[in-house]
Amino acid sequence: MATIKYTLATDLDKYLRLIPVGETAEIPTKMVKESSIRQKCTRMKKYGFLFTVSAIGLATSTKVTRLK
């Protein structure tokens, strides 16, 4: 599982594209809110990308898994 060191909401789509299929990345909530991540993942469905977003059991980060 990869943890990003820095990110901006504007670079989030670039970062999400770099996640390998089947891999999970952990994004700190301080950098990008969970709602912004969910919104970006939903918008990327148009381009053929599929992600799951989960914050269950995590206090300070969000897990993003690329499925397709």
C-alpha cells in the first residue's frame, strides 16, 4: 500500500491514474478531503477508471483502491 507524501486537489486525478490496477493507496485527510476524493473517482468513471474509496477504520486518511 502506497502513502502519498503530498498532493493538491488539482493533481488528484493525475495521482489516481498512477495507481496500478489492484493496488491500494492511502491519502491523508489533511491534504484532500474524503468527499473530494469520492467526487473525483466518480468523475473518472467517464474515462474508464474504476475506484473504491473507504475511510472505515481510518482516522486521518482515506484508502483508494483502483479496480480498473
